[in-house]
Amino acid sequence: MHNSDAEVFVLNDMTSLRMRVKIAMMETLFIPLLLFALPGLLCQDYCRFPQYMWGRQAGSLNGTWITRTLYSDNLKRASSYQEIVVKRTVIETWSCASNGSSSPCETKELVENMQCLTEEAGGKLRVQIRRDTETWFACIKFWERQEGIVQVEKSVPAAINVDTLCFDKALVRNPWPWMIPSKQSWNYLPFEGGYNFRAFVDGQKKMCRHQWRPSRMESECIRGEGLRFSFPESSCSFFPGSVENIQLYSRGSWEEQGQVFLLLGEAASLPRYTLVYPRDLPNLIETEATLYLHAVTPLSDDFESPDIASLKAVHLQLSKTIDSEVCYDEGPECESFARKGWCTSESWHKYASFCKKSCGLCGFVPSMVSECEFPEAHRGEWLMVASDAIERVAIGAGNIAFSSLGSFICKSKHWSRDLFKMMSVYKNGCRPKFTCLQFRRSGRALLYRMSQSNAMDRSFGLCAFVDDPSPLKDRIRSADYKVLLPKEHAHEGCGLSGWLHVNITYPDGTKCEGSISDWNTKQCTAASELTLENWNCRKDPEKKFTCIVSVDMSADTKVVITQDANKRDSSRRCWLVTTRYNKGRWGTPWLSGYFLDHSQCGANKDFGKVNSGSSEMAVHSVRGNLNRVCENGGSWVRPETSSVGARSTRPFAPTHPSHTPGSNVMAGAVRGDKNAEPKYVASLILIATLCVSSVCAR
């Protein structure tokens, strides 16, 4: 073979090799495109239900909801309910019944299977319904009232799939909302204040006719506290067990046809009650409301339905209390009792104890004047950072004012401990209550905790400190101390003012290398966002935090309150930042930062004994000097990385194809092995088929 022929052969062979490589690369790129596009093409006959219906519940591609929960009288456990399992394209409805056993679902039967067919105008979905051997068609629409609460509208199922099924007038509102059973959040109530009420059942049958003292309903006396019902005696109560006091929390509310529907539930339980009241309730002195003893939200058109008419409901005649005085009458009859001389009769305790104002006993009740003083070190303006808000606290000589929790008057101090009996007086019609507060200093911080409130003055017997039940938990009252940060030492921003090369340590012992910075190189100034970069570990390559406030707790310690900048986690979190010097105060500073469990800085309230084991993440500076390079002053050069107990100093990269299972087929295709190409194509078809069948089934 001549040299020229050999060169041509080599060139042709090289060209052929390049072509085979290009084809193999195109086929390799074709895999994800095929897997992505083919399911959409083959499943195009099916629509999908809204993602919030099936994609929000952690650890599952399905969403589980419950509805139509029925309770037997005086029982807290449900006797029956429906379980709704929502997949991408299919909804299964199951009926559950307990039959009086301890199991929440002793018997379970499939009621119907609903397949999403097509999307229609106005957010409606055309569906096919299978019940046993029958097939029906309908149109459905979902209204997300609140996260975890959905209202459903559906047309009456028909045997023929006709256009009129999706007309607006064909949709019928389901009075039973769907709720996520694992949802444990709570909401602030839409109204606040105190109300006296009389209750009526079975039409106009008045409850508790013989009792002159009215029942009470108080909402959000302390913001976040919920709704409290109180009855003068157990026979007046319409709640299970005839309890005289019950605390309910809001799980969600919305307005519809001029009324507000408020779903209520006890601590750590699903909504069981619905309070329906006019939307202008806060502006009315006298009004009416209805409390359903089931989580149902009927409109006027639903009352003719037999299953709604059979549900127990209580009609409430509400009378708002205007005055917030310490001395008050519990009922309007008190003035008449005083004129009849019943305040001093043999049974005076039946009247005088509840008619202090009319009976002239105001001199024997606590006044609104403070009777004790706080130490000088406690006084001033403070910040208390909760997971969802910042509370501003002003402590004077004998009173405390919280921006949302209300005001407290100091009535007495314990003789040996830092305990204070406080009286809270409200401006919204709630009755005065007594609360115990305890304080402790920790450097510049002031620690405090609050007891449960009580309408009765139990002196220091009030001072039992426990968390509220779920879902409130330690939001207001707590067994642990809460941190008050000194406002005079608070600053905006993150307080770092630069870029720092750091080592990152996680609780499991993993050590990584990276940087932390709040420096804006374009504007050449500190920003209000903290960026943590992880250079050589797989977890958390970059995290961004919005800095809410930074507080200097001492010359060497700083607290920085942050929030996830990407809004994936809305709660506020605490960074504890400490500085040490290797050669006295004038040496190079070395910084350590600890990312703690929540906004209250966890168990590290002494701000000095924190370590990596008690934090979710710790960062330690490699070099003490901050980098403050600006764009107009030169480029920012990242320091060379070095191994700091990490897995590898190289950036993470996927394993080479030749080392992956099944890569011999791909390698054969690249080499031009003709026997490998059919196997390769068959593998693609098999993978795509399995993917399509899996996706379409959901």
C-alpha cells in the first residue's frame, strides 16, 4: 500500500470513528430527551390534578386527604370518614369506619376511582369515575382555601361525556372540605375580643335556661392564643364531655357569600368544628353565629340536604363586651340583683362574686396600678425573635408591653426568686388575667419565660412553666427561657462585612472547605445577605441567608438572626458568632460561627459554651483577615483549596460512563460494534417503556 493510500485509509477511518462518536453522543443525549418527552406524548390523553394536591406531602408522590368526618355525640374519636388518595392523574376515594374500636379505620372500602381526562376552561377538569362496574363522567374544580384545606366543586355524574358537564352552572359545591390529616400548623384568628353568648339548639331551644350567668367566648386575647369557650357550669356546655373550658385553634378560614368559615380544632388534632359568622363581626355589638360540631361548611342551599340537616349545630347570640375594666359584672342582670338587695343576702356569694361592680366591691379587686418594680438591669427596649415574627418588648419600672402579646402590670414579686405576678388588661373586651413571669440575665441578654394565664388570682401558684400543646408549642408560653436581645446593640445586616475562607463542620463529623461572605463586590459594601459556599463536599454547595438583625452580645460575641433567602424555610434561625485572638486583643482575629436550631438560639442561651456538636453547622475561619475586594479595584481571587478532612478537594463529578453498569453496550456502540447497536436501541426502548408505564400509572 502506498503512503498516499495509507493516509487516505487512516483519514477515512478517523472520519468514520468521529462519526460513530458523534452518533453515540447524540444517542446519549437522546436518552434524557426520550425519557422526558415520551411520557408526555403517550400520556397526553390524561390531564393532571393540581400539584399541591399530590406533591406537597414529604416522602410521597401521592397526597392523602380526609373529608366527611363524622363523630358520635360526646366522643372525641371519629366514627367514620372518607380518605382521599390523590395521585398525578388518579384520585381514589375510600370509606373508613371504626365501629367503636380503637382503630381509626377498622373497615376500609374503595368508593370510587376518578381519572383525570382533559383540562377545561376556568380551572375545571373533566374526569371519568368508576364505581364497581359502572362508569360515569363529571367535571371537577378545586379551590385551595388555605394550605392543607381544599374546597371541591363537582357536577352531577352522567353516563355520557357531554359538554354541559363543565358549564359553571353545572358545578355543585361540596360542603365537606378536604384536609391534609398530617397538617399541624395553625393560623391567627380573623377577629379578636370577648363576647358573652347564649346558645340555642334544635331550632330555638335555649340551652341552660336556669343559669343567669352567660357563657363566654374570647378570641386572641394574647395574639396566637386561639379561641376559648367558657361555661358557668357543665350543663351549659355543648362540647364533648360537657367541658366547662375548651381552647380551640384556627386551622384556616375564608370568606364566602358575606360569611366567614372558620375551621377550629383542639391541640394536636384535626379540625372538628366550624364557626360561621358575618364578615363584619368585629364591628358589631350584637350579632349571631353558628357553630357546627363537624368540619363542614354549608351554605344556605345545603340546608335542605339530609346529611347536612342531621348534623348538630349550635346557634349563638353574641354580645360583645366593650369595657376592659378590672371590676365588672358578668351579666346584665347584676344591676337588678343589686336593687333587690341580693348582694348582701344569705346567698350573696351566688351574686356578689359575679357582680362586683353593681355590688360595690371594686375596692376589693386588683387595681391597674403597678405594685412592684423590676430591677434596673431588666428595664429598656428589647427584641424577641420568634420563628415567624419579631416581638418588640418595652420594660418599664412596673410594667411590660409586648408589641403583639399585650401589656402586663406588675402586682407582686416573689420574696426570694426572680418571679413576678403580672396582671394583663386588654383593650379588646377580653377579661383581665393573671400570669407569672420569670427572668434571668445572661450577659447583655435578658431571658424570660411566661406561665399559663388564669382569670383567678392564684398568686405564685401560677408559676408553672410548660409549653402550650401542639400546634402552639413554645410560641407564647414555654418551659424553657426565651431570649430578649438588647435593642440598643442591634444593627441591620449580617455584621461580617467581608469574605472569609472557612472550614465547615457538620454534626456527623463531615468537614468541608468553603467561604462565607456578606460582601457586595459591585457596590463595595456589606450586604444584608449571607452566602455560604461549600467547595469540596456534596452536601449544600451553596446556601444563602437573609440577615434580619445582628446584635452585639459582647465584645467577642454576636447573634445574627437569618432566614432562608430562597424561601424554602420561612422560619428564622440563629447564628452565634464568636471571635478569638491568637496574640491578645491586638492579634489576628479568628472567627467561628454556629448555625443553631431555631431563632431562640436553642440551648446556647449563655452565648459562650456552644460547640459544633450542639449546632446544625459550624464554620471556622482558616485565615483571620477578611477579604473586601471590590470589582473596580481588581478581581476577587479565591484561595487555593486544601484538604481539611474532606472527602476530596476536587469538584464533584459523575462517574465515568465506562465504570457504570451496562456501559459496555455504550462503549461498544462508540467503537462501532454492530452487535452492540441493536442492544443499545433495545435498551433505550425498554427504559422509555418502563418510564412511561410508571408515570402514566400515577
